[in-house]
Amino acid sequence: MSDSPSARFSRRRFLSVSGLSAAAVVLPFKANAQSNYGIRGRVAPELEVDHWIDADGKATTFNLSAHKGKWVFLKCWQSWCPGCHSHGFPALKTISDAFVSNPKIAIAGIQTVFEGFGVNTVDKLRDIQLQYDLQIPMGHDAGDTNGDRHPSTMRNYRTGGTPWMILIDPTGTVVFNGFSINSDRAIEFLTKQTA
């Protein structure tokens, strides 16, 4: 878990262009929740998602090791989540459209199902792709077989629910965790970083 000068600069720069203070990023809820949510500043764990579809709805895979050295933007969602539809998917659409052909950025969506298992089903991946015209891979993470109904992505990244946005820098360090992101400022930041 190194915190190299370039990683610190990238995080500071992202925070300044995203319009968020460090406290806003670390503390998406009330102050006493600081240690409960997010892993900003830590190495991003590999994704443990077994079911993925590509932009055409065909079976594929997506893992962080295949995108080493790139910026990775992940959006965690559930199909019935009002916040996902009001601001999560629109932000994802704006960001993914801006970088769909940029080889230095990988973008994916993950349905992290922690409730509503009968509604937030695997078939919703393609429905959401088509509804928002998302040309990105989508994964389905609906908990584990040990009785812990929270999906691995939610546990490993300590997300606070959905929508949840995660930005990982090229060193593999999580530089943003939160419910909301300013898509215009994120695009400006990532454009500068990948120029």
C-alpha cells in the first residue's frame, strides 16, 4: 500500500477538479462513518465477479489485472435504485461516452445486488445497457454462497450502497469512492491525465 508522490498528486488533483474536498470523498455520510465506507488510498482489490457481458450483450470477462496501467472507472448499481437512474447512470453515460475509445481508460458497470434479489437479476445488465445506450462491459455480483448476502465488490471496496462510483489510478490505487461524481470535472481530469 504505497502512497507514491505521483499517486498523492493525482488524488489531490482529482479532488480539486472534482469540486470535492478530501472530507467529502472520505465521508460520504456523517462524520462517524469515516472508517465504514470506501477504501480510498488503498490498492484496489481484484474484482470477484463471475458474470459479465460486453457492449453487445455477449458473455465476456473483466478484471483489473487486464487493465493494469490504465485508469479504471467503476459504477456500482442496482436496477431498482432511484439514485442510479436519477444521477448514477447519466454520469456513467457521460463519462463512458467521453472515453469509449480511449485506450488509457477502462470503464465498467457492476450490479452489486444486496437487496431485491428477485428484481435486480442478471438479465437487467442488458436492459440497462440498452436503456442508457452504454457501450461498456457490465457485471452481475449478487452476493456469495456463504450466506453473506452482500456482494464481494461491496465488501471488498466497502461501498455504502448504490449508486457508488470508484476511480482507480494507473498504479492500482483507489482515488475516489462515493455516491456521486461531477462527470464534467471527472472528464476534464481524466482527459488531462491521459493526454
